[in-house]
Amino acid sequence: MINQETLKLFDALYYETYTDVLNYVVIHCSHVEDVKDIVQNIYLDVLKKIEKNNQVFSKPYIIGIAKNKVKDYYRFHYKNKIISLFSSIKKQDGIDLIDAIEANIDIEKMIVKAEDIQFVWSYLKKQKTIVFKIFYLYYYRDYSIKDIAEELNIKESNVKNYLYRTLNKLQIVMKGRGGKDA
């Protein structure tokens, strides 16, 4: 049984590091469906280490655990197929839509109901992993396009293209299911 002191140490560490750990896992995870499992495994390992050593660990140490857990997860669950996260990103075939992106696209205006939000995230999970990551980082974590491009090691123009194209597809899909017009 875990004692109260261990739980207090774990809670403090969890609240201090959760956002950074989640961001790391989302960025480095090949399958969106695996994020929750990996984060859970990270914090189970952290809890065991706190219980064993009775000390709080630093944020870089926890990120180090996250790095190892992401690798371990794919090694054990996908039979040594550690997938390169960004090697599957293809060039945009010379299509550059940066100038065509409308500055007034407002996703919050398009999505007004909680069920619509659930639908949108479910829709995004079915898209390429890179699309989900971009939307997660841009709309949920408030990363700038420049920061997303740096984190995912792609061009800013690709980030904008993914956002623009997916927003257009979402508008069409939402109109088709009876959602509010954008």
C-alpha cells in the first residue's frame, strides 16, 4: 500500500510535469490512440521510483522516462517496429496554399456544441497522425505555427497547408452532418 507522503510527492510531481510529458508523448507518438497508455505507463513508473527512493525527481528526468517509455511501447507492442515519426511526411507536390489561407478562419465559431467538439477530435484522429498533432498543438496547446514546425521538424508552410486543408474538409463534413456554418 502506498503511503500518504509518497502520494503527496507524486501528486506534486504529476501536476508540475503532466503538460510537458503529454506534449512530448503527443509529438513523438506514432499513433494517437497510444498516447493515454504511454502517459499512464510513464506515471506508473514514476510512482514506483518515488515509492522506492522516497524523493521527487526533476522534470528532465521525467522527460527521460517518457523518451524511454515511448521507445519501449513500440518495441514491445509492435514487435520491434519503432516507427520513424516524420519520415512518412511527403512533400506537398509544389502546391503552396500559404497565400490562400484566410485570416478570418475561426474554428471556435464553426464548432459550438460539445458533441461537435467530440466529433471533430474523432474526425482528426482518423486523419494522418501529423494532422492530429498539428491540430492538437495549435488549438489545444496554443503553439504558434512556427513552434509547431520546429517541434515536428517540418516547414511552416506545411503546417499552414495541413491546417487550411483540414479546416476546409471539416467545414464540408460539419455542414453535411448539420453543424453550424463557419
